[in-house]
Amino acid sequence: MNERLVQLQQLLKESPKDPFLHYAITMEHVKLENKDDALAGFEGLISSFADYVGTYYHFGKFLEQQQQLDRALEIYQQGMKVAQSKRNMHALGELRGAYAMAIGESDDDDE
């Protein structure tokens, strides 16, 4: 197993309610192309730490890579609502941009 992943999982045992650790582990799975673990991590973040804004952009991108555009668009929209409620304008802008690009990619696929 990846050394960084092992270290993060050890830290998570000490702080199981830390959303960043869950996020970091999920992103490590993405990096390692552990798709099932990455998906489970993102789903867990959304259900347990719905207000952790950083999840939504990366989850949407992950879903796009898995050819799940409709779900990715839903995640971007969900993230935009969270970012707006948290007044995180930077994240809101990134999510809007990702959403717009995803819609543009969808239009290009029809040609």
C-alpha cells in the first residue's frame, strides 16, 4: 500500500471526524487510480461532510473522467449551493467554471 495513504489512514484513526483527512485519503485514491475507493470516499464526504466545499469540484471532475456527466453536473450544482451558503466565492467561481466546461463538452459530443 502507498506510504502516504497509510500515514493518512493512521491520522484518520486519531481524528476520525476531520473532513480534510477523509478528503486527502479520497484524493490519494484518485491519484492511485483506485476508482472504487475514490468513489466511496467522495460519496462518504458528501453524506458526512456536506459542507466541505473542496469535495464538489474534485468529485465532479472524477465523475466526468468516469463518463458520468449527468452526475457530475449534479455534484457541481450541489457544490455551488454549498459554496454560496458558505460565502466561498472562490470555490463558487471554480464550480461554475467546471459546470460551464462540462456543459460545453457535452455539446461538443453531439457534433
